[in-house]
Amino acid sequence: MSIDIIFKIAGIGIITAVINNILEKSDKKEIATLVTLTGLVLVLTMVIDLLGNLFDTLKQIFYLY
């Protein structure tokens, strides 16, 4: 695992925050909430993929097939 994943998560967070602020200032709070939820789902899918890789690695290390 490299530091790229941290930058990707931070980038998604920054972009989501900027879009959220712009939409809230233009009185579109429902869409801002959807953008926030979309950012959260993207990050969670990345984290779940990493956890899957972690468990696969642990299986290989301890020979648990």
C-alpha cells in the first residue's frame, strides 16, 4: 500500500467540501446532501476494497484457505 490512497481520500474530501459549500450558498441543500453522501460512498468503497486486500494478505500469511 502506498500513500496514494491517502491523497485520493483527501482529494475526494476536499472536492466534496467545495461542491457542498457552493451548493449550500446557492440554496440547494438537498443536492449538497446528496453530493456529501456520494463522496462518503466513494471513500467507503475504497476502504472496503483495502480491507478485502488486507484479509486476503492475512490469509496468505497464515495459510488460512
